[in-house]
Amino acid sequence: MSATVYALLFLGALAGGFVSGLAGFGTALMALGIWLYVLPPAMAVPLVLICSVIAQTSTLPSIWRSIDFGLVWPFIVGGLAGVPLGILMIAHADPKIFKLTIVRRQMGRRRHRLRRRHSWRSRRTVGSDSHPVGQRARLGQGGAARRFPDL
């Protein structure tokens, strides 16, 4: 492997670790976005799973006392059944289709969030300029009326 490949692997791990430390999750989302440029999915997915587990186990001692094991067991059973199945499916996946699927999913989520943010501002505002009553309210307050979401 060249120095560029190692630099991208390091950059992906650094970005994943930063996001995980900041938000508590998101290692896979950040690292896979970078690692899929230089690694095939059959190698990148198990690597990102290992990194995610390591990042999350560092928080385990601080929350150990508040864990209700009666609620956790279904997730453990599902993970034990799902992870080997997912690894088998990834091993037979076409790398180009896998990369395109990840990119389309992330772009679709961003598009959805932008539409949702715009529709939230346009529908749920007080003093909106799109309605004559809203225009008068803003003029009556000297144009200093602020938009607040409906609660």
C-alpha cells in the first residue's frame, strides 16, 4: 500500500474517532465514507465494526451501573444473529454497487433534511410574510417581528 492509502486510512479513523467522541456515535458513518475509497467493502466493514465497538466500549465503565440487562438482551441476540449474516452478505457484494448505495442513501438523507428544514420554516412560523396577516403583524411591530415555531 502506498503512503496515500495509509494517510486516507488514518484520516478516516481520525474523523470517525472525532465524531464518536463528540456525539457518542457515528464512527462508521464518517470512517466508511473515507475508507471505501481505498478499501473494498469486505475489508472496510469489519474494520469499521471493530473500531466502533472499541470506541463504544470506552464509554461502558461510566454507564455500567445504569444498564438494565433485561432490556439489553434482545439487542445482544439480534446482534449475534445479524452481524455474521451481514458479513456474509458483504463478502458477496459488488464493491461498485455497495459504494453507490451508500452514496445515494447519504445524499437522499441530506436532501430530505434540507426539504424538511425548509418546510418547517415555511409552515410553522408566526408572522410569515406569505400571508397578509403576517405581513401586517411584521409592519405593526416595525419589521422587527421574529419568527418562532409553533409549539
